[in-house]
Amino acid sequence: MLEMKKNTCNCGVWFASRSLLAGVFAAAIVAGMSCSQAKEKPTVNVAQLLNSVTVPDGFRVELVYSVPLAEQGSWVALTPDEKGRLIASDQFGSLYRVKVGERLSETAVERLNLPIGHAQGLLYAYDSLYVTVNLYRTAKEKIAQGSGLYRLLDSDGDDQFDKVMLLKRLETAENENGHGEHGPHGLRLGPDGLIYLVAGNGTQVPQGLAPTSPYRRWADDLLIPSADVFVPGGWIARTNSTGTSWDLYCGGLRNPYDIAFDPDGELFAHDADSEADIGTPWYRPTRVNHLVSGGEYGWRYDSGPWLPYGKWPDYYPDSVGSVVDIGPGSPTGITSGTGASFPAKYQRALFSCDWAAGKIHAIHLQQHGASYRATSEPFLTASSLPLTDVVINRDGAMYFTVGGRQTQSGLFRIRYVGNEPTGPVKPMDSPLTSQARQLRRRLEQFHGRKDPRAVNEAWPHLASRDRAIRYAARIAIERQDSTDWQNRAFQENHTTASVQAMLGLARVGDSGLQGKVLERLNQLPLEKLAEELRLDALRAYGLAFLRMGGKRPEMRRLVVARLEPLFPSPSETTNRELCRLLVYLEAPGAIDRSLELLHASQTQRDPLFYFATLDQLRNSWTLIQRKAFFSSLNRAQEEYIKGTEAPTGTKVNNRFISWIQRFRQNAIEKLSNKERAALQHVMLGQQNDRVVDFQPSRRFVHRWQMSDLLPLLNQLESGRSYQSGKSAYEAAQCTKCHRFGDQGGTTGPDITTVGKRYSPQYLLEALLVPSKVIPDQFRNEIVKTKDGNILYGRVVYEDGKRFWIRTDEPPPHTLAEVSVNKVELRRTSEVSEMPEGLIDVLAQEEVLDLIAYLRAGGNPDDKPFKTPGTAAD
């Protein structure tokens, strides 16, 4: 039943100690080649194609098998069996068993002669091989019974699999070409003896799940619906060894290819986002997620390239955030270092492959309460090495494959040959984190069942400072009959616990309770709450409308009256949530205030949010507001087009322009015939009023918060770069409005001596939250005249009968004269003319260099810019 072939390649072994392995791998990639075309190509010697592979000191990389492309395809999944052999899968073909030799020429490969393949998940357990088939409908050969989980058995004990059993059929979506890589993927044996399966967001939730599943009651839960037919996106299910009992563990992922348990027995996945979304307000970096019982990870499909609405922000309290954000990439296999003959820190690490970047990341976990935080280290890097899967074998070595999408494939081994100890180590632990993790697991026991003890045991933990504990407690309570705890929820006086209780009732309570839930939320001192808790409360408002009967007129009126005075706030994050809610509720003031924030935006990210949100409103617009919206779109489109042509290497993705065009079309469809006639030129982009000033020359790096940078301010005294600080000052557009030395604008305060007057903490806060403190002489005003014109800017002079307001209409800083008796409304803006997010285009070190530059008053000879015995750089 097995066909055997020995590798005859005589290539040797490389030792990498921060050194390069020779070759040109890129020349061998045959991306998009059909199977028939591949057969016409000779097998490529992978050893001569490796390019720029780097690993830490003391590690050795070895090629153990060069896969003949025409005969054995391109390998994408690995698993060790009980004898230390490796089983591999061709993405579009058969399964193979590999007996790895000490030398390359000793490696032997066998094809499993069974009607199964196209596997993207493999697991050897219970004397069986479990196989996840992701079968594309274009496959010509018959592969078992389609996509699903299978079990292969050796029924007669001759060391040959001879029986294929379907355990669970899985339905998948495919694109117009009949291909799909967002289907069922990796497998892992859990410490509880169950088999865990991960599926991408093109896979339907399987039928026949146990009612005790921890993950239940999912919904789109977006005020702007995603129209996702595959809610809840990617998911994790688990089953017993015979596949007779299934439950759903967690969901809301995008497309994780693999999963892994760490030494603590906790589950993790490396998930990705669409790289075309980088720089947008809805982009979520490629991240490692801690997968917990009942966990929701907030991915909802974006309804195609036109409608980018389908992702929850990480701060939503009914979702679980990441433990580390890594950045752009294409995650594939992931494994734990447990069992590796590696130094201690690598035994405790997770290792995750990145297909696009040619990297293996070492993810170093740090226990944080009942969950984790992490850092990422490049463990293996290469300029062109499409990594697909990675495992630790019984010999203590790491094995990984490259290939995928019919590219040249190979199997490699990494061993540690350095001087550090490699004996088995215990997981790092502390009494506090151990207790927190045990508490979370105890609460998770209630996620799958009703228990009379659950509410009393979980309730006190709704007020926990630990987000993971609060989450586990709420899910435990939600699993119980809401009639048993709703009165306790309405009587709860602790603010944090009350918000969590209202969130739980909004998710699972009877729709007849909507009024009481919203009334309780209205009673909260929202103005005084810390931002995290205020955001939790705003999310509870949204869920109460989404899940408890929609926008009932009386409830809508009461909530608008409570929330509208808070908008806008000094926080851009709070503004977004208020904007979402008030636009959804069609609040009278939502348009003007959102346009005000749109007008104040100077990055590509923030305006896109307001375009996408205001785009949903059909009614309540005035012609002046419509004109402002369309002219902002025109300006944005102009700047994006300029960005795509920029020679600086920071081109804006054409997808941005497609979004702008879609926002425009959506808005046009909502116009009456009369409005179309009045707005004909501006709505078609022929009249380009300058409303939004974009600066797309720098791409978004990170949404900086005080908590990110405050602990780093002790690094300002030395080792800083003057040139970097000066460049950061220019990149953050400070010179546009502020005079610094003998250069800069006058729109904002002169900041030449700001470093002598204020502490580093104050400077950081001024950069991050500019609306917190606005000097009176630099406050803008909003003026609405009786003839319908709206002006936004700074009043520079008034004589009692008239005043002059400086606006940003072309040409810049135009002075508009206004008669006092023609003013219908005049009020001071609480939003600084300096927008939030200007330093979000800077890396961490650039932010610190910028603060050092400001403190030094631009003096290159200041102490932080010098090293002992040298001049400033």
C-alpha cells in the first residue's frame, strides 16, 4: 500500500551563525503553475535555492529532503508519528511518510496509497492519522468524500494505513475560480485528550454540535452590518478520538492555518488580516491570539472590497484581544517548543511560520493575570522562503516545510549545537498568575452547562480588574437562564460589574428588557468613567439595540439625549463609538459633529472611518452637509491618487480609491432628484472644495497610547538621535502649524521653548491627546449663519457687530467676515485643531527621538544626542 522512493540528492548541511545560506530561492518559485505544467519542469535542487537564511547563534539548519515537484507536489502540512517519522501532505495531492536520515541521502519517502489527500491539517494520535481535507472543487481526482475530518487506521497492524473513515463533513466557500484557502486547517491534540480543529472564515460551522458548546449565541453584532454569510468567521471545534461528539470552542477568527498548545496547556493561533487594509481605521495587525473557552475574536467578513465594515475593535469587551501584534504577514504553521532540545527560552516559546515574509517567529509568552502578553523574535529569516508548517519531533529537532501553491518544496531540520543547556524545563509560573489562570479555568467549567452554583460563583468576578477573568465570568453567567439573574443585574451597584451585567443581558436577555437595560446604562456617570469602562458601556448600548428589538422610538430618544452631549470627546476612540451609535440612532447633531471631526482629520485613517460611518445615513442631511461630505470625498480621492503616484515608496493602495468611489456611490443613491440636481458638480468630483487635508506620505505604524510610551520616558536622557527627532517632527506635520525656532506656521502655539516649560510626560500627553488642554486663544469655533452656511475655524477679531473667522477653505487661512445679526448658531469646539493620531505614523524610537528633539529646542548638541567622546549624530 506504500510506494517508496529514496532521495538521491547529495547536498550537504549548513551551519548558520548569523550567516547566510547560499543560493537563489526566488528563481525556483513556480507560483500559479498548473499541475500539468509542473510535470514538464525538472525537480529543482532546493539546496541551491536557499537564500539569506539566518538563525540565532548556535543553531544549525539542514536540508533533509528536496521534494520533486512534478512527482510529489508542494508540501503544506506535517505531523510526527509514534516512531518519529514525519507525515506530510501535498496541498493538491497525496500524503507522504518520511523517515528522516542523519544525512540527506539517507532520507526515505513513502506515498500513502489511499484515496485521500489535499490535506491542510495532520495529527497522529490514538494509533491513527487524523487528516483535515480542504478539497477544492477543481480537483480532478476523487479525494475521499470531500472536505472534512478523516481518520486513517492500520487495521491489520502491518504499519500501513488501510482504512479511511469520515468523521465530520465540512462545507466550504470558494471564490469565482473555484479555489479557496480559508477552509478547514490544522489539528492539535489537547491536554484534555480531545482533538482540536481550526477552520478559516470560509468554512461553515459544522452540524451536530453539542448543546454544551462553550461558544454559543454568536451574531454579526455590528451597527453597520457586515452581511457575512459565514458568521462567526473562523472557529475552533473539538471532538473525541472517534469523532462521535463535537462542540464549538471559540470563534470570530479570520483564517488561522494552525493552532498550538503552550507548556501551560493553553491554546494559541497566529491569525492574519488583509494587508490591503493597512493604514485604515479597521486594520488589525497580524496577531497571536490566546484561544479561550467561549472566546470571540471579532472577525466579521468585510462584504467584499467595497464595504470594509466587518471587524470589531480589540477593545470591545465581548471579544478577546491579541497577546501580541506582529504586523503584515501570512501566518501558516505554529508549534510549541515543548520537547525541543533547545535552550530554555526557546522550549517555552511558540514558533510560527510566515509564508509571505519567509520567517519563523519565536513568540515569547509572559503570563499576565489569567491570560498572556508576548513579544516576537525573528527566529529564522530569509528573503524568499515560503514556510508552510513546523513541528518538534521526537529527536528534539525542529522540522519545517516550504512550498504551497505549487511552488518548489523542501523539508528542513533545525538543531541546536551551541553550549547552552538543553534539558527539559518546567513552564515559568508565579503564584499570582497561576491562581488567576486556575480561577479562569474554574469559571470556564460553567461555559458548557447550567449549574445552580454558577451565578453566585461567577458574579463577584464581573468586577475583576483582569479582563480575562471578567470575560470568563460573564460567559459563565450568560450560560444560565437570564431570568435567574436579571434582577441581580439591575440591582448591581459596582460600576464595572453593572456594565458587564448589562452587556450580558443585552446578549442573552429577553427583548422586553431593552428599556430597563438602556435606562440602567443611562444612569452611569459616563463623563467620569475611565475610557476603558466608558467604551464597555457604549458597546453595551449598541448590543442592547442590536439584540433586543432595534431602535424603538422612545428608547432611541432617551439614549440620544444622554449620549449626544458627550460627542465629540477629547478621545478619538470614544468619538468613534459615539459616532457609530449616534449615526445608527440618526441623532440630529451626529452629522455636524462628525463632519467637524472629519474636517479636523489630517491622516488617511481617521477620515475613512467617518466616510464609512456617515455613508450609512439616508435622512437628516442638509444640502450644506451633503456638499461638505462630497467635497471631502473629492479631496480624499485627489490625495490618494497623488499617493499612488508618489516616488517615495509609500504608495497608497488602489483599494483606498475604490472605497472612496463606493462611499460616493452609496451617498448618491440616497439623494433625491432635487438634491442630485443641486449637488451635481460636487457629487461627481468636478468641484473639489478643500475640506480635508490628507498627508499620505507616511503609512500608519501603531495607534499609540500613554500606556505604550509612558514607561519608556526614562530612555530620553541618552542614546537619542537628533536627525531622527527632526525627521519625526516633520513627519508628524508639526511644522505646518507650530513655530519652532525660526521656522514653522502660526496656526498653533510657538513651541520653541516647550521642553523647558513642560515635563516629558506632559509633552507625550499633548502629542497623544491634544484636545485635553486647548489654550483659549487657539480654540476653534463652529458658526452657522441664517442662510445655511457653516464655518469652522478661529475667530481672529471681532468688534461687536462683526467678526472675522479664519478657515481652511482655499486659499489657506481665508478670513470670512460675518455679521453678528446673521448668526444662527455659534459655539466653541471641544476638539483641538491639532488632530489625534499624528504620531501614529512614527515608530517607537522615533516618538522618543521627537520628544527629545522638542525638549532640546532643536539643539543638536543637547546631551541626549551625544554619546561619550562623540559629537551629536
